[in-house]
Amino acid sequence: MKSRVFVLCEDKQQQTFVRRILKQLGFENHHLRFAKLPAGKGAGEQFVRKNYPDEVKEYRQKAPANAVSLLVIIDSDLLSLNERHKQLNDELVAKQMVTRQQDEHIPILIPKRNIETWIHYLWGEQVNETDTYPKLKKESDCWTAADKLVSYYRSNLPSTDVPSHLREGVEELKERLPSSS
């Protein structure tokens, strides 16, 4: 049975980036389901947090009988990785749900400050996790960066100068995303 992936993300840029990664990893478009993106600017982070419990519930209902994963991507903005994970856990607890378990196929990618930090790094630029990097002219301009992330996923990240949140994201994918077949 082919694996399916549900994706919960903030905006079109994240969606395009993740779609390219999943495609390069062998997932077919008809095995991907993206949550409908929020309308308006600035609503993405809240959209992910508020919809996370419903997506986890659906994942848990379908996962036992199907090869299903839930990939979540949410910018950390000014928060730490632990603070953003705590927010997501708090959303589950508020709905009287169990927090994400170690054996669940729920990778959570948390770029610091935003996805553009990862994209610019993967393009070979020097970046830090405090500056805000410019939005891309077209969402698909991220494809070469997504392809580079996939090459790191398949081999290894460089040992130095990798943004910490990117390193964590690649590890999340390796540990929690099953293969496409």
C-alpha cells in the first residue's frame, strides 16, 4: 500500500516547499492532502496551531489501518523550538487529547524565523536564525532548496554551520516520515 501524507502548513511557500520535498521522496500528488490554507496575511501560524488537534485526530483515526503520516510545518518566528512544540502540545491537551507520541508518523518542521531562512541556507547563503529573509518572487523558486534538503535527508547534513532548526527538521523527517511505498 502506498503511503499517504496529510500536510498542515501556514502558507503557499511552505506548501510548495513541502510538496517538492515529498515529490522528490517518491510521494505522488494523489497521495498528498494539504489542509486548506488560511485566508489573509499573518494568520498562518495561528491556523496551524488551531487545526493541529483536528489533523492529529484524523491521522490517529486513519493511521492504524492505512499507511498515513501527518507532516506539520510552522514557523517558529521568535519562539524556540521547545516553545513552539509546547504550543502544539497545549492545543492537543486543551482538546483532551494525548500529545504526539514517539511512534507516531507526525514529523513537525519548525523553521526559525521562517521558511525563507532554510531556503536561503540551502541556496548556499550564510544565514542566521534571527534575521528575516525576503519572500521569494515565485513560490516555485524554492525547488532547488527543497531538492538540496532531500539530498541531505538521503545522506547527511554538513557537520557545521547548519541552522539548528533545519538540522532538527531533517531528523524529524528521517525518524517520523515513512517511505513512499
